[in-house]
Amino acid sequence: MPFKKHRISFYADENIPIPSVTYLRKKGINIRHVYDEDLVGKEDHYQFNHSKKLNRVLLSLDKDFKKFDGISLKSHPGVILITVGNAVPENINRVLYKILVNISEDYVVNSLIRVTMSKMIRLKNGKIDEKSLE
């Protein structure tokens, strides 16, 4: 299934493996990695703020991200948290593909989106909606 042409620019934190970044680049996706920015080891809050500064959607596998106190997605390009049982690049890439065929820039902006192999849950403006990916 072909995916929509994306104008979305991504910023991957250090939990996203390089082979998954390479996978997205081969698909023509504009993505930067913390290694590209020389920001390895910076805290999650820093990465979140840096993605906002770059105007890029933050991609992460970090489950602690949802626990941030006081995190505001207002005027943020969005955050996508990927959850896979075994976080190997092949599984992550399968989820990334599902993301690419199911989201648009408008869908992700100002949102926190959790994506698994089978569903996508979006929190935006205090509202939650769920979409099946099967």
C-alpha cells in the first residue's frame, strides 16, 4: 500500500535505531536523528524542546515520555511514541510504515500519539481518539 506524500519532518531521539532512520530516509522522509544534531545523552525534556525548535515531529520509543509533568503540546509539531514488544529495527519499521500510511501533518500537530502494531491512540487538546491499524 503506498503512503501519502509527507511534508512531515521528523526528529528521532536516540532510542530510535539508525537502521529505522535509514529506512525512513529511503522512503523519502525528511528525518534528523540526535546523532545528526550531536545531542546524544541529552534528557527527554531537552529533546522535546529541540524538536519544537526544529519544527519536527519527535519520534521516540521512550515510555517515560508520557509521564512528563507540565508537558505542553501547544504549538508543538507533535510527538509519536512507538511501542513494540521487541524493539528491533524490523518491528519498528513495520510500525513506522503504518504511521506513514495513517497520519498527516494536521493529524499529528499538537498531539501525543502512541502507536503499536495494531492501533494508534492520539491525545490532542485533552481528547483521546483511537484508530485501528489492522
